[in-house]
Amino acid sequence: MKKIEKRAWLCLLLAGALLLGSAAFVFRFVANGASWASYLPVFSGQPASGRVLDRDGDVLTWVDEGGVRRWYDSATVRTATLHAVGDAQGRIGTGALVAFADRLSGYNLLTGSYSPLGQGSDLYLTIDARYNYIAYQALNGRKGAVGVYNYKTGEVVCMVSTPAFDPANPPDIQDGDERYDGVYLNRFLSGAFTPGSVYKTVTLAAAIENIGELYERTWTCTGSTTVGDGTVTCPHAHGEQDIYAALSNSCNGVFALLAAEMGEDVLARYTDQAGLTASYSVDGIRTAAGSFALDGLTDNELGWAGVGQYSDLVNPCALMVYMGAVANGGRAAVPELVLRTENALGLPSLPSFTRQTGALIASDTAEALADMMRRNVTDQYGASRFPNMDLCAKSGTAEVGGGQAPHAWFAGFLRNADVPYAFVVLVENGGSGADVAGSVAAQVLDAVVNGY
Amino acid sequence: MLLQWLTDNPQFCAWFTTLVRFLFPILALMILIRTIHSLLTVPCLPEVWAYLTLPNGAQEPLTHWENILGRGGSSDVILNYPVVSRQHAALIRRAEDTWTAYDLGSKGGVTVNGKAVEGSAPVQYGDVVALGGVETVLLPLSPEEKAQRRQRRREHRPVSPWLGLILLTLFQVLTAVQLTISEGENATVMIPLTFLLLTGVMWLYFLVLRASRRVGFEMETIAFFLSTLSLAITASSNTGELFKQFLCVALGLAGFLILGVFLRELDRAKRIRWLMAGAAIALAAVTLLPGVPTQYGAANWLTIAGISVQPSELAKICYIFAGAATLERLFHRRNLGLFILLTGAVLGCLALMSDFGTAAIFFVTFLVIAYLRSGDWATLALICGGGVFAVLTMLSLKPYILRRFATWGHAWQNASTGSGYQQTRTMASAASGGLVGVGPGEGWLHNVAAGDTDLVFGMLCEEWGLVIALLAVGSVITLAVFAVRACRAGRSSFYVIAACAATSMMVFQTCLNVFGAVDILPLTGVTFPFVSNGGTSMISSWGLLAFLKATDTRPNASFAIRLPSRREDRKNAALAPQAGEEWEVEHEEN
């Protein structure tokens, strides 16, 4: 009998496995419960309770007494806020209805998604529906993304991604429908695109710290510059220029030479430092990380990479944060989309603390870069287009090949203490950055800074 | 009338639901913690059946019905003499207090009163049993000592069941009301009536057994608690099946009693092992016979006169019965040949039905029994090798099974296909219940196919909360720990093997059910013992519990163990007068 008694440990082994597995489940339950629970409304088709409001308190979506989801009554506002709010089917994973479902339902570990009060919470987004409306109108049917945020507090006041649709009347979208290409993707948070010349702000930051006598140097642009064993071309000859003029002219030749001179390791280091290859957590939503294949390039390839071409890809949100860091002495606030939540009793959530990025750029360098970006506006883009704004910006016209028009970019920030905003505008295949994307930026910023 | 009042007062209903959500976990904890604690800390004082005097004058107690005598450290009575083999002889007690000595192929041989033992020979009290010339004498316990021992063991009595029973009754009443509320306007008297019957059956069982001087009720408390959850799950997902599920609880309880009483007599149990082996194969094979009506596309359901049963569930009980063996038999037939044959036949039938979850449960149970019987790693390794080969063969014949494993661990990436569909919905529902659950009958997961059976853990989490779901799992673990601890005071290896096999079966089945539902393992589609909605599964769970009950050798604890007659008891009490009556009186007060 003693023998069999000793062999009984095998049963304990099985019981131990059950115990261990249950512990693993409990761990997952505690760690991921909020995220798991957020899918139930999608699975069950019963909308999660709770209202989504913009920062001014405009109710963007709610569930009526019959358990049916309702939306704001302007179709354009609904479409313009689609990617911020989400759709009823939960296809837009970064929309508030999915991404913040736990806060909407008032999820907590103790009572799950069903609060004892039986009602959901009010979720105030940081965006202003009006800015979204203006940005959406300004994009005028073109695909792209617009983001504006306060680099001191992190509040994203405008976030639009197009194409979009009206969540109250979702279209029947067929695979391969050009009009709705990538419609469920929030291009601002989850996209990555060829940056073109906006990336020169990174190359320049590296050059300021690594190229001796940068400000004394001059270059002569003939429209085609030999870099390594090939050429790097500009749209037209820029003639003789110093570094200030090279930036405002956005001279590819000069920046390709600088990149080749510094080498890929230096460029890679500054790109990583700028946060362009990292992913941010925007209230728990992971942004897409950009990618820069700065490894094993020839000098010519490196030259093209240094002007934001070659295989460079950047995420619009990460670029906007970098702009904020340039404005803010090297560090910026990490973007946020949730202003606050109020539960059914009207009790507000605990205030969330603004998180700061690491040093994306050295403080002195940021100041020098900001001044040069200011000169872009005064010399090239036209300060009159941006009234009452101490605007610093860089345009980009990113060649995408395939016979398609280039992506138009416009990114920058305001140095005004009362409106500390950084922004990014991307118009896919939009053409000239300064004209097309710049005018979208002008309309949105005018609303943000000057009001109606 | 009450139903009408409930529909007229939605405000009260909302408050009630909110309140009981928090009350249920507290009640469940109060019901189970004492019970679980009592089972986990069972002192398991061994009983003494006789004494063996050694040449040096020492008296060794024989604490089991089956004792191995030898030089080896794992012998029950260690005789440290060079002439004694490691495992020399066995002394086995049969019914009516008769003993038999077995020569286990020793070098020195065994004699009883000087006569050499060929195989086995009966031993009377006072006889001299010599092992390789080392003489021992078998002596009975004096009646005084018997009485004293019984008394001493009684001091460690099981936890009183009454508080738990009253709390469980309250739990059932609240559950019935909450479920009726959740039905809204469709509410009928069906739910309160069925729960009333359950409570009645439960009290009847406790009172009848208490009247027959039984005091250990921990396992039954756990089983009734889990059965209550099962009825609630059934009411939530399919109220129409509620009464059927209750009938199965009653049937299971009856089976539990019959099997337990049957197991009291070891000889009787031993005799029908062959019958049970045959029954196991017959039950596993019956649905494969041509012309037998089956249901749900799967071939593991049998429909007789409108009643669907899963014979493979009942085969579990027969299989364990057939697999358990007394020590006597273990020495008589050392190899596992016939048992392997039985296992092969059962597994073959299950594989033909594509019921691989159940097949896996049988295989693990087989491993446990085989190890307990042989203790031989080499055999087990060989068997496992065979198992792997069988699985590979099957996969090559039925490659679609592999697809189940393709999404394993990636349920969220495959939320709309295959088992990922069910698993993601299980996890989403489970999480939305939080720690306290949304309230019985208020969940959503029952809308998903197999929500109340294979995914029942998700339903438990959603409607009852993580705390109660974990308590259900903890109850199963408790039974396993109890079975292992009870080995120490086990009377016969038959009971020990059966109990260990039964709990291993329940534990492994719970593993497959719980981990399959939440994507820690692939979804195999087996039931949670006691909890899942399913009649045959409920009956077989109660049946398996009988094997555990038969190892509970605490005095007066288990009905599956024969009590001394009242006359004998009175005689004992007279011999040890200091505590006898007192104990009875004291116990009545509880």
C-alpha cells in the first residue's frame, strides 16, 4: 500500500497543472480583461452603453432607450469624426467605441462591464468636432490624414483620416473599391507613408550637431547633384545657397550630401532619437512605427534616404510629436485622445497625468531648427497665409513612384505660448506639399487659432 | 402571484439583481471555504486492523487491509533482516476479519505455523508467519483498544455540514428568484419549482444519512453546490431543459448512493470487474452499431424514446471500476495486458466517433491507473510512445483535426473562424462579468453554440463572476488533493486506485474544459464535471464521486464504508466510556 500511496503524486501533478493553468488564466484575466470585455458589444451586437462626446460636450454617439446606437445629426461631422469615434460594427479598431469600450461601459475588474448603476459613462474626447469638420472639408475628398495636438498637454484637438464614411449609413464596401481603400485604417495613428522632405528636419538636426561649420558652408544646386555613384535631383536648379536657403528651398542635393557625409549610423541614431521608428501609446492605442532601412546603403541610396525617399516610411502621429518636441525644447507631451470620463453618477475619472516623451532632439538644436523652420514660412510658404501665428513648418512632396502624384506633407508647430500646437497634414498623391497640404493646414490652424 | 408582483416591480428586480451579484460570491465562499479546508486538512489517521509481533518483541500495527512485508523501504511492515527479501510477503485481510498470507516470490519462502506457503495460505490470529525463518505472529486488537482507537479517531471529526447546508439553501433560493427575474415576462413557476425540488432532495439526503449516523458531508456539499450552478446555467441557456437536468441530479445522486453502498464490500466489487470491463466496451461501442439512432451529427449521442444520452460518459465509471485492482491481483497478474486491451477497445471506439476530447480523458486516466498499478516508468513511456503513434496515424487519416490546433494560442487573430469564434466570445463574456458576474440569467454567452457545455466556464465567469468560477475549479482540485491524502489511510489498493483515477479524470476533464474555452489549450469540447448542462455528464460526475466517498475512512464519515453495528458500537462505548455519549450529544447541537 505504501508503494501505491507514493505513486499517487501523479494525481497531484494533474491537480497542479489545473491550478497553474487557472493561475495563468487569472493573470490574463486581470491584465487583458478590459480589452477582452471591449469586444463583447461587437460580438453580441448589443451596443455598449455610454456616450462619446467631443471636448466641447457635443454628443457624437449614444445608445437610446431601445438599445439602438444613435449618432450626431450632421452627416459631415459623423464622417469627419469616424476614425476618432468608431463605427457600430467595431471595424475601426482605433475608434473610441472599440479602443475605449472599457471606459465607456465603466469596466472595472470587480463588476466587469456591467456597472451596478446599469448605465455607461460619458467619454469626452480631446478632439473638437468642428476642427475635424473643417479638416475633413479641407481634404475635400482626397485621401490623407490631419492631426493637431497641444504639445504641452498632449491633447489631440483634431484627428481626421480619409477616406471615411458615415457611420449612421455605412456603405456596402466591396474588396478592391478604390474609393474606400484602407477606410478602416486610421492613417494618422496606424499608417506609415514615405515622408519626403519633411524628413529633412531630422537630417538637419543631425547635421547641426555633426557637420562642422554648417552655417558657413554654401552649395550650388544645378538641379542634379552627384552623390556617391549616382545623382540626386531637385525639381529645378536652386543656385547658390547656405543651409537656411537649402532648407527653405528644400534642396535635395544639399541634404543628400549632408546625409552621405554623416553616414547611415548617424542618421539612423537621430531617426531613432526623434521617435520616428518607435510606437507611441495614445491612451492605450499603439501607433504604427515608421521604418527606415538605414543599413548597408550605398552613398547614393543614403543620400535619397536623407531626403525622406528611398524606403523611408513615417507615421504621421510620430512626426507630429517630433514637431512638438522641436517646439518644446526637445521633449513633448505624448498625445492623448481621452479628455475625461464621467460615470453615471457624474463622478469624473481621476485626472490623467500628461506623459512626456524622452528627449527627441537636443534643446539647442531644437531652437536652431525651429528658427530655420520659421524662415521656411516667412521666405517660402507665406506668413500671410497663417495670420496671428508664429508658425514654423516644413513641407514635403514625397515621390511615391508608379506614375502617381507625390504625397503632399505639411508639418510644423506654433510657437505662440497661448496656442502651443503641433500639427501634421498628409494628402496622399496630393501633389505639392506647401500648396496642397499647406492650405489644408492653414484652414485648420486658422480655426484653431483665430476661431470663426 | 409572486411572478406577477415581480413583473410589476422592475425597480425591485433591478435592486435585487444588483444586490445578489455581490452576495453570491460571499455566500459561495462561506459555503465552500470550510468544506474545502476540511477536506484539505483531513488528518487521515490510519486504522489498525491487527498487530504483527516481530522477533525483537516489537508490535507492528497493520494499518491497511493489504500489507506488504519485506526489507524494502516501501514495505508496509519493514523487516530489516538479511534473509528477508525486499518485497517478501503480503498479508491481506478479507471480509469477516480473516487473513491470508501470500508469498511474493521470495527467496527465503513463507511458512504459516511451520507449513510452507505455496502461493497463499489462510492465517488465523495467533498463527506464526515466518518469512525466510524470521518469525512473526499475527495478533488481533483487543476490544478495548479497538474502542479506544475508534474514540481517538472520532475526535478528528469532519466539519459540521449544517451551516453550509443552510447557506446553500439560501443560495438556491436567491438563485431561483434571480433566474425568475431574468426571465422577465416569460417567467413561469418552472424555475422556482425545480430549485425547490433540488433543495428538498438535498435536505432529504442529508437528513437520511445523518439519521444513519454518517457525519462527513464535504464532498456532497461541493457536489450539490456545483449541481446548483449547473441548474442555473441550464435555466439561463435553455429553461426547457431545466427539469430534465434536475432529474439527472436526482438520478446521479441515486447512482452515487447505489455505487457507494456496493463498494462497501470489496469482494463483491472485485467480482463484477469483468462485467464492468464488458460494460465499458459496450457503452463505448453502442452508438457505433448500425441502425442505432444518433444525434447532433456526432456519433457519440444515443437517442432512446426521445431521450438523448451520451453512453461514453457512463463508460467512464465502468472503466475505472474495471481498472482498479486489489493488491492481490496486482501480484497475481503483474502485467497490464488485459487492461491495455480494454483501453485500446474504448479509445478505438471513441476515435471512430471523432470524440477526441473524451478519448484524451480516457487516455490520461489510463496512464494514472497504469502508473498506480505498475509504478513502472518504462511501460508508461512505451504506452505514451504508442499514444503518440496513434495520434500521428489519426492525424494522417483525418487531417482536418489539425485545423483545430492551427488557431491554438491565436484565438483573437482568428475571432471569426473555427474554435477562435467560440474562444474569443468566451473570453469577452468572461471578462465582462468581472469578479462578481453580471447576475445569473443576465449573460450573453449562452447564445453561442455550446455555451452551456463546452464553454460553460465562460458562462460561469460571465454570470457568476470569476470568484465563483475559480471556486468551482478549486472544488475539483480539492477532491484530487483529498483522494491523494486519503491514500494514507486507504484500506485496499482497489479503493485507492479507483479514487485517484476518478479524480484524475475529473481534474483532466476540467483542464480540457476550462483551458480549451479560454485558448490556453485547443478547444476539445468536453464538459465541466457537475457544472455543464448535460444529463449523462451529471450522472457520471456523481458516479465518479462515489469512488472518492469509498476512500473516506474517517469514522462515520462515509456511507460507502460499513459502520460497526449499533450493538457493536454500544459495546465499544461501554469499553471506552469517557467520551462516547458526549460526542453524540455534542454533535447533535451543531
